[in-house]
Amino acid sequence: MNKLKFIDRMAQGKISRRDMMRGAAAFGVGMTVMPRLGRAESVLTCMEWSGYDVDNLFSSYVKKHGKAPNFSIFANEEEALQKVRGGFNADVMHPCTYSVFRFTDAKIAEPIDTSKLSNWKDVFPALQEAPGVVVDGKVVMTPCDWGNSSICYRPDLVDADFDKNPSWSIFTDDKYAGRVAMTDDYVVAEIAGLLLGYDKQKIFNMTDEELAATKPLVEKVVKNARFLWKDPTEVNQALASGEIVAAYAWNETPKTLREQGIPAAYAVPKEGIFTWLCGLTLLTTGKASKEEAYDFLDAWLSPETGKQLIEDFGYGHSNKKAFELADPAKVAALGITDPEKALNAGIMLQKADADKYTKLWEEVKTMK
């Protein structure tokens, strides 16, 4: 092995510490070079949602470390979980309260020392203690972004009766067959539970018999859906073109359409609107330093990041100071001038038996 090849293998972490020491002596590579190369390979790696890998969401981290972390983009948390279980080394993950249990149960998420986070003191107290943020008495997720999951629709293309009295039943109504889109997620079973009259707690804790009762409605949703989406840009484009008239969507979709001059409404279904809360976890599989990981978490908790989320994405943020920085007109347009009230107004998505719900969903969607 020549000197250049030795240095290259050392930089990639493809050489043992013992061989590194021997090679350093043989090739005259100074000890000051070796730590530098070791640090170069240990870049923070974050498993993230599409669209969240932009520098202005963690600007203080970039300012301190000189560049953004590496990102591994996922479509849903289950995909991310299986990737880590398969041996992928990530330092940080961006799950939601209803899915973080999958990571703690798998022993790949570790407790967070909030004393290392300068912005923790400004997080809404209710979010500091929310289920999923705290598991078994320990903080395992820093709450960052929150918003709604509901029905975005074109008021100029749906019937007036839906516009006046929106309902999740639009996805089971044959009148709209082929004109609606649904997310590729087992939340469809929870929506079906609402349509069956189950209360907002029961839909996350259905018995086998209750879950089975939702199957005909889940099948109807899949049958009527023009497509099952994984990326919100699919929904945005299809609603903009009129290919579909309504879709399960997050707050970002109506905001994007309105900015394009396209009529878009965001429903509060009579059965209830969903609220989600997501954030960052520390994984046990990472290679970067914990100091770097905490810098990334703290950057996401900053009010400057919250301002960007509110103004650019149409989502809420966990830092109460973010609402003081954000454009008041944009905050008002999103209906979150009272963020704590907005958080309590919806059905907070919660932990469910993911294996059981996913099994039903996978069985049904194969018919698509």
C-alpha cells in the first residue's frame, strides 16, 4: 500500500487503529494529521423528511460547524427505522410523537440532556412534557415542528355541500372516485375509525375486532384514491392542475397553492382535524460527536428556525419566541395567533399498535 492509498483508507475509516499507527510510522504521517482525518469522516448524519434539509432551518449549526450535516431522506418513519436496524449509521432522526416509541422500543434512541440546549427554556411547557417527547420519564425527543393533517380541497371543484360541511367521508364517496388522493400511511384506518363513530382516543387503540370493522372503509378509500402519495409535491401538483379536487394533506399544501393564486381551502372535518408534533431524537448508532448532535438539536429549537417554519412552511414551532419574530400577517393567515389553543384544538396523533395497523394497511393497499 502506498502513502496516498494509506491516507485515503484512513480518511474513509477503512483501516484499524493498530494498522493506522503502523502506517503512520512507516509513511511518516504525523499524529496531527490522523485526528484531523478522523474528524473529517465523522460528519453528523441526520435522517430527515424531504424539504427539511435546508440550511436556514439549522443556521446556527452551519455557522458553528461550517457546513450542513449529511442527510438521509425518508418517506416515513418505518422506512427510517428499518434502515437504521439494517446497519445505517445516523446520529439524529426526525420522528413524530406517535412514532418515536418505535425507536425507543428498539433501543436505538437515547435520553436527551436538556441542560445542554440553550433554547429549551423557551419551548412551550406543554410540549416539553408531551407523550412521545417524554417516554418512561425521560426526554427522548426535542419537540420542534407541529401542524395539522386534514383535507386540502379546491372549493371551486367540489360540491357546495362539502364546502359547507366538510367530512372525511369525501374519501369514501363514490362521487369523488378517482378525484381524491390519500397518503400512503395506516392513518387511513384511524380516519375510518372516526367515520365509524369511534372517539378520538379509541381510534389509536382499536381492538382486533374494531380494527377489522374499519377494513371495508379503508378498502373504499384505496379504491377511490387516484393515487397514494409519499411526497407532498405530488399532491400540490395534482391539486393545482385539477387532476384531483381533494387530498389528505399538511398545512404546507394550501399555503403553497394560495401563493400560486390557486383557490385552496383547508378543512376542519366534522369528525375532527388531526394535529401532529414532530422533533429530533438522538440515535445510538451515530459516529459524530455528541456535542455536534446537541448543536443541531439546539439549532432546530431556535426562534429563528421557528420563524422560517412559520413563514416558509406554514407550520407551527415549539419555541414561543418564534411567534414574536414571525410576520404577524403570516401567523394570522395560518390561524395560529394563539398557538397553544391551536395545538389543543385538534386530535393529537398518538402511538398505535404500528405492527397491527400497518399489516391491515399493507393488505388493503395491494389492491391499488
